[in-house]
Amino acid sequence: MDQYFCPDNFSFAHSSSGDVAIMAYSTITSQPLTNYAIHLLARLAHEYPVDRLYLAVFTANPSDSSVRMLAWEDCVRSVLSVPAKVSNAIGTGQVPTQLEQCTYYNNVSVRTERLIFILSNEGDRDVVSPVTYLLSKLVNLGVFPLLQRISEFQPSFFQVTLPIICSRMTSTSASSYTAIWSSLLSDLPALTLRSILTSLLAATPPLKHPMDAKISQRIIVKRAAGLLRGITGQVTPEREGVWEAVMGIILSKDWDEGYARIFVCWLFGSFRGHLPSEKGYNHPTDNIFLLIRITALEVFINQVLTAWSLPDHIKHSLLSRHRYMTSILIVAISYLPPSSPRITSISLSPLFISGIGLYVGHLDPSVRRCGMLAAEVIAQRAGKKLDFGDWDGEDSGKPWARDLRLLLERRDGDVNVENVMPKDDVESSGIEEGPAPSDEAFDRVRTTFRETSSGYDSDDSLTGYASTSSSRSASPTPSDLHAIENDPSLIVGAKGVPRPMYLAQLGDLLRSTGGLKSSNEPHDADKVEMAINYAEELIRKKRGYGTELDENAVNLVYGLLGLQNNYELEGFEEKRQGALNALVACAPRKAALTLIEEFFKNQYSTSQRYVALNSLALGAREMASLPIPRPKVDPDRLTFPSKQLPTPLHQRYLEGERQVIPLITDSISSHVIDKEKDASIDKAPDIIRERRLRISKVSKITPVSAGALSVISPSMSLQKLTPFIEVATEYFIAPLINQFWLFLRDERTREERTAHHQGRQQYHGAGSGLILNPVVLSHFLRTVAILVHAAQNAPEWMAVVAPDALELAVTIGARPVSRIETDIEDDEESGGQRGKEASVLTAALELVLIVLDGCLETDGGRVLSLEYTTLLLSVGEWAGGLFAQLEKGIKVQGSGGIHETKLRRAAAGVLLKIDEFTSKWRRSMLDVR
């Protein structure tokens, strides 16, 4: 029976025996395995390995190449599936040794390498594709581990094949063998190539002493580099796929200094005892070889320098990573001619200079010395003098720096290994150094090696004083301890600020400084940064879990609102705004009232008042499940490149000054006006249509449909937010309006008390930075408009919210709120409107427009028309007078451009709404006096 599935040695030479083995693999692996089937698979794995099956498919089969490739793919899948199928069939039983996963795949790896060696003698390009497919499948099965093999049960291709590959590199057919390996790697997909190269480098034995400059260690480096060069071929940027994979592995993985030496010698070292010089080679082939090598070296140094100088790498990498990157940079630069223009350009490059600056400012002295050493070495090789000093001693990486300097006295690629056999003991003292390059080649500093002295030394006769030896250093004096304690740069191992887990801890971090700078600025900056980074996340997590949020909400409002960006933290305004928004949305009954009370205090700046109003509006819209629209016009189209800051600063200030509240009110008012236009286009009289055509804003572009507008949806979480209509009147709108009336009364009283004074002794409530200033007052009115719009479905809306909001808008729009407006109102024809800023009038009209539209949608305007007739008529009189003045050409303070257009549009919209009220309820309103 065995003969039918696995032909014996007598039939092995027959061409059909391979076809029988291929069919046996396919038949057995497609059926449930029995003990006899496992016995046959063990024989097939031993007598018909993968290289024999390749010859059966491609040599004995005369069919088309595509058909043979399909047969080969089926064969490979069957062969590589054997260990998994056998393990599943046996379960907890004993798997035959030759079918165990590690043993089986290691044998497949050895036979794959033998197949590559056999095909290297054919010189046919078509032989590469089948082997490429086989290698890709082995990568998918984990036969190319990305780390050094730590278990004997883990298969590894290069662990079992590297000794064989090394011996083939020294044979007479080494050139063809190297060529086929290079072709294979060039044809592999990017991910497969990266996995194979990573496994190859991980399988390369590490140096026992990575920083040892002895000739024996240099020979080991040279041999490892030669082996890698034999497998990969010449790695240059022209081989784009291989180059990118190699650079990604070198710069992204964690290696030590010994691998840095191997990598540089592999990519740029010569295997003929010396490197090509710029003047010593006159043959055209040598010149081309030199040009390719120098170009690749420059590209390599630039990529390493870019990674070495990254701020994130300098700040957050471990010391071993810093030493590896510094070593590979300096060793690569040592392969350039000293004082060459290339080294000079590197020493003057912005990347190198900025990297040195970051390294010198690092708090860890060991990391700091990595940058200082690179600066000194590169400056010396560029022909300049630079000496930071303080390199003697055994602390802070000084021994490592001295070892690296000694290592740079000679290049590993210059060692002559021609007279050293691969099996010779490289630690023996009989090894001779290779000929050093001439001064004409690279003008390098000649190598000097330390020699062990023997015999008499004059210092042996010196005798020291009789004293007890002590390994302890001198104790620091009290003054030294005080200096260390007060110098933050010397506290390298200081414990960082812990992440807050409870809201009480968050409040302590926020209010530890009271919003002022203190003497312990670095630690306070860390506290504030930690607090604002996790404030919003922690607040939202605590919603719905007991009373912790309600107990700490007021304290958090005080802390967040009183914060100042004293430490210039990145994203400070956005993170603080997000935290306050979360507070309002998650604890509206506590946070909203506290924010309103704090808003009317005189201790806050304009930006802090903006933050308070923004949090009220955005938190309310989040509770009401309303979106926040994005601007319809790209802000970049509104600026000229000649007047724009550099990109990082431009984005920073653009995000910090983004006005969300005006954007929302513009969206709501535009929607109301557009809805009125669509509803009355067929029934409006000609005179009204003519007036609307005059006041409507002309659109010069095609309007975008509502579905095309992108919105920012409010944050969603597992716990449901409090509906805004439950808290809108009691905790948002009524307190905000009532507090404003009290504040306005107090401000007017204070102004009247100082009215008899002259000059600066008079108090003006609308001064810069105050609440009655047009900048803050217009923002306040827009916030009220947003809150009123979000509370339209509240039960108290018709009876309380709408009348109070209308009264507020009419009073601020028609009556002076400060004596500074009364002083301007010297024109009777203006009706007292010239003292108002256009932004305040526009905001008041938008508030009126939103209230009137809500009344029409709720009950058709019945309650407002019949119960608040006087207020409604006064609104119409005020809006009509303002619109008439604008039609006459009378200018308003702060008008012009977009403000004038928005003012006209809002006034006309209010008039249309009033007309709709009166046309519907005129008969019922006549009896009301």
C-alpha cells in the first residue's frame, strides 16, 4: 500500500514518482487523517521534500507555465498544511517527531534553501516566482519570526539555514547564489519582504561586546555584514522596495550599538579590505560604484538624522534607544571623508541644530551627553572645534561616550578578513590588521590601537599613604542640597502628577494655584496640564454614578472658569471649553446656576466670560440633542497668504478664536427667514414681494442642500442626559435674564452716582472688558437666543420664556444701557439708535426673530398676540423704525460690510413676522388697550 502513495527508492528516479507524491499529499490532506495516513505523511515528508516536488511540477511536466504555477500553489498549500492537520487529528496524543510543527517547518526551510541553491545555477528569471510564493506562505505561517528565537519549539527559517548560506557564500558559485537571493527579495510584496528582512536581522548573532574596538570584534562585524550583503545584494535607494523595508526596520526596531555597526558595514562597507576613495579610483566602473555608494550613504544619513532629531524621540525614548540612534548616526558619518562638504552641510543643517538644542536641554544627563557627543564628533570631522568638556568620570554615560570615540578611530569596513578563515578563532592574537586606507583615499585620522604593556613600569615603585579605602563619595554640604532642591533641571527622577480618578482630585489639581503663577511653576504646570487633559473624560464618566458629580460640580466650575493659560499649554482653550460643556450637560442644576452667578462678577476677563456663555449654549444644545453646524465657507478662502502666520501658529490661533455661538445663531436665523420666504412666496402681495426682493441677501453661488451640510453631533454616552426642557426655564433662561436686570440696575445706579464727576472719575458700565460692552453684550444676547430656541418645547415657554426674552431684546435694542450711549445720542432723527453698536442690534433682532418664529410654530401666535399685545406692537414699532433709518442711509455705530447686511436682513425678517402676527390676529387685538 505504501508504494501507491510513496514510491520507494527504486522508483524515486522515475519522473512519475513525483506526480504520485503530489497526488498523495493532496489526497491525504483532504480527508480525515487516520494513523496510517499520518504514517504516510511522515514518509512523504522525509522522502519527497519541497525541492523534489518542485522538480516534479516544473521539470517533468511539459504543460503551460500558468497551469504549472497553479499546480505548484496547490502543492505548497497541501505540504504546509500537514502539521496543523496532524495535530488536530491526534489531539492530545503523541505527534511523530518529523511531523511536529517546529521540526517539520525547519526541514521545509532547509529544503527551500537547497531549492534556491539548485535554481541559482539555471539563471532563469521565471524560477523566482514559485519560490516567492513559497516564501510568502512560510511568512504567513510564522516561520520568519520577528524576534530572536526564544524557544526551541519555535520554527525559524534563518536560524537553521544561516550556517548553510554562509558556507555557500564562500563557494565558487557564490555570485549566482547571491544574485538569485537578491532577485527573490526584489520580487516579494512589501509586507512579506519586511518580515523576511526583520527575521534575517534578528537571526544575525549579536555582538557580545557591542562597543569593543578590538580587531576580533571588527572581524565579527565584517563577517556578519558580508553575510547580509550576500543575501540582500547591494541595497541602494534605486531598489526602492528593499531600501524602504531596510530603513523601516533599522529605524523602527530596538537594536543595540553592535547592530548599528553591522548595519552600516552591511550597507556601505567594502569587502575588499578598503572603501573606494574619491581620488584613488580612476576606472569608470569604480567611479560609478563610488557615486552609487556615496549617494546611498547621504540618503541614509539624512533619514537617520531626521529620526534622531525628532522632538518625540528625544523627549520620550529610552536611554538604550538614544544610544543606538546616536551610534548609527556617528558611525555612518565616519564613512564619509573628513572635512568634506557633505559633513559640513550636515553640521549646518536645521535638523541637526534643532536636535542638538533639544538634547542639550534634556533633564537626563546620560541622554544629554548623546547629543553633546554627536555635536562634538561631527564638528571635529567637519574641521571645526567644539568641546563641551566634563567627559572624565564613570557617571552619566561618560564611559559609553569614551568607548564610542575609541570605536570611531577605525572603521569596521576597513578590516582585512581575507587571511582569516571562517572557522578560525578570531579572539587569537595572531590576526593581522588589513591595510589601512591611504591618506589620499579618505584623509582619515590614522588608527591607533591600545597595546597591553608588559614588563617594568615606573609607576610600580610608587607607594601611597597608609589610609583606609572607601568607595563612598563625599557627602554634599547643606548649601549643595539646597541648590539641588531649588533647581528643577536637576530633579531627573521626580515623580509625575498622578492621573485623577475622582472629581475631588480633579478639583484639587485645578484650584491648587488659584489661577496665579507660583514659585513651583514646573510642578504646577504639570498639575494644570493633567487636569485639563482628563477633565472632560472624567466628568462624563461620573455622570449617573451616585452624587459625586453633583457634590463637586460647583467646585469644578470655579476651578475651570478661573484658569488662565499661564504656562502656554497646547490645546488649553479647547480642553477647558470641553470640560465646562460636559459639566453643564451632565450636572445642569448645579453647573448652570454657578456659571450664571460667576458671569456677572467683575473679576473675569472677556475670554473667560465667553467660555461661560459658550458652555451654557453648547451644553444646552447637547441636552436638547441639537447639532452644531460647521461654517459654510472655508476660513482659508477669507485670508490672503501674505497676511497669514506660519501654519502651526495659524492653526493655533484659528482654533482659539473660533466663534461657535455666532455661527449657531446665524444658522437659526437664516433657517427662520428662509422658511418664511418659502411659505409666503405664493400668497404675498406684490408690494411685500418687492420689499423682500430689496432686503434679501443675494446669493452669488448655488445654495447647498440641507443634507449636504456637515454637522458635529453631540457626544453620546451610555447614560441618558437630562432633557433640556425640564431645566431650561428654572436653571438657564430665567436666572440668566433676572441676573442681567439686577446687574443692569446696579450698573446704572453706579453711573448716576458718578455722573457729576469729570473725566476719568466718571464710571461707564460699557467700558472695555465689561459685560455691557458691545462685544460681550452681543455674545450674551446670542446665548439667550440659543437657549430660547432649544427650550421651545418647554411647558413654560409661552407664558414665561417668550415674553421675558422679547422684553430683554427690545429693552437692550431700544433703550441705552450705559451713559456712553446717551452721550452719542445727539441726533433726534436717529431715534436713539445711533448709540447702539450694529452687533448688539443684530443680536437683539435675531433673538426677537427666534422668539416670534417659535410662537408661530407653537400656537400660531395666539398667546403673544392676545395677552402681550403691547409688547408685540412695541417690537414692531422698534424694528420698523430701525429699518426705516437704514433705508434712509443713516449709519449705525460699527456697521459696514457683513454687519450691515445682517442687520438689514434681521430687521426685515422681524417685520415680516410681525406682519404675519397682525394679519392673523388684528381683529382680536383691536379691543386691547
